[in-house]
Amino acid sequence: MTTTSGIKEVARRAGVSIGTVSNVLNRPELVATTTRQRVLDAIAELGYVRNDSARQLRAGQSRQIALVVLDVANPFFTDVVRGAEAAAEDHGVMVVVCNSGEDANREHRHLELLEEQRVRGVLITPVDEGPSSRLEQLIQRGTPVVLVDRGSGRHSRCSVAVDDLLGGRLAGAHLVEQGHRHIAFVGGPTTINQVHERLAGCAEAVEGRADLLVVPTPNLTVASGRAAATQIASRDAADRPTAVFCANDLLALGVLQEMTQRGLRVPQDVAIVGYDDIEFAAAAAVPLSSVRQPREQLGRTAAALLLEEIEDDGRHEHRHVVFQPELIVRESSGRPRGGRRASHSKASR
């Protein structure tokens, strides 16, 4: 069994005191050049790795920030993580990713452990829209928090989000402009603010121009999309929606799979629009139209706001950044291969 060499072994190999080794690691300018090199040689020979976590805990802070996501299996959050890591690396900080699994109790446990680990700050997409007592407690105790993919009217934290109301309008208006007069919205639960706003935006865009059938889902997964498609496809042909707008791309991919398996053609029999524009959207059997969110930019901006708050030491002013979505039109809603972007002005008219 291989064990990691400690500071005592390094001191013994270099023929110096433990204090000298500590100075080489933390204050090298205090150590003579020849002695410093002898210690560095011993470190290299022994493969010594300094225990930063213990040192940081003694000092009361770490070089880690946390990102708590709703569903680590959702490619949307994979891209958010990528953006956050890029910003953190520029500051020599590591991102610890936690998966709440859309479970408030699990989120609570993660926050407790992260506080125990003295993380510098927390990026989080909360499970519940309402205020979380554990999250508020974390902020009150001095740990900076930034909400990701959530708006915030509160002054106690920063937030980054996308205008989901506009995103819903873009999708609904596009389907109406394609001639659809019976449209289904697939998504849920509507207690998730993003789902609620995407539905509200779509309803606003189609009001007086098309009927809107709401097909609720328990979550935002491919399996839930397939189950929703089963409900839609089982309706009489005369009463069946000719277009489906899904609250995210995983649902849309499930709808696409189920419709295809049932012999319904996309988009000839049913058009489909998703939300997020994950990489799988363009690679689907029928390339998927989708409302694009700047996923990596969400993560990068959120991490930058958090690091700014950490480093500004009380001078930081909380900001709420809202990004604009755009509709990427592909074959699933009736456009030729290659896709095009829908303008905001046209969709909001």
C-alpha cells in the first residue's frame, strides 16, 4: 500500500527543521536559496503533496466554491458548470459540483456540508422558488450566494437568469406563424418558475390566434416527454395538437421519440419546439428547433459575480443579470435543414 509522504519526511530528507519546510512552502523568500532548493529536491524525490485543505480550514477559508444544480444528468447544467469552471480557474479557485436531484432535503444537506467545508461561496439553482431558510442562514453567516437560472428581486444576493417569458413568446409566436392553431405545452411542475414563465409567454403569444393545451409533467426528463406524447398521440386526430412546445429539450426529445415510434411524422403531423438548445437538439433524428439559452455564459457570469463579492470584501453591490434567449429553428418545426434564427421583433409582434 502506497502512503503519501508528510512534512516530517521532507524535513528529514532535506536535513532541515519542519519549520524550514513550512517556510519554503508558504514564505520561500525567508529561506536561503541553497536550503530552499534542498527542500524542493526532497519534495520532488518523495512525491510530497501539501495538505491545502487542512491549512485552509485552520485559516477559516478554502480555495473552493460550490455549484448546486437541480439535475447533474441534464446537459444544460453540464454547460453551466463548464462556464463556472472557466471563470473560477482564472482566479485559482476550484468548483465543487453538488446535485440536489430536485430534492429540497438533499439540497439542505448539501448546504450544511458545504458550510462545514468552509467553501468561499455558493452558486445554486434552488429547488424551491420561495426563500430557503437554510440558504438565508448561509448568507446571514457571511457566505456569498449567487442564484443561477433564477431571478431575484432581493438585495441580499446576486442572480443570473434568462428572460423565460420572452423565450415562451418566441416559441409560441413561431408555431402560430407556421400555421398551427392547436398547440400543446408540455412541462412541469409549474411551481418551477422557469416552466411557469415559459408557459405564460407561450400563452401570451398564441392568445386569440390558437388553442393551447397544457400537458403537465412531474419533471423535465425524456421519460416524462414520452409519457406526455402518449397522451397527445392518443387523442382523436381531429382533436390532436399539430404542434408541441416543451419546457426543455429533454422533454422535447422524449416527445420526438414517442411520436416517431407511433408513426407520427415530425414535422408533417406534429411540429416540436424545445428549450435550452443543448447539443443533442441539433443531433436528433429530426433536428430539434429550440429556444437557446447562453448556458456557459450563465455559469461564467454567475461565478464572476460570486468571486467579485468574495474579493471585494464588503464593497460589492449585488446585481441581477438577465440574458435574452433566441429561437433556433430547425426541421422539427418545419424549416429546411440548417436552421435559422428567429428575430425577437418578429416573434413579439
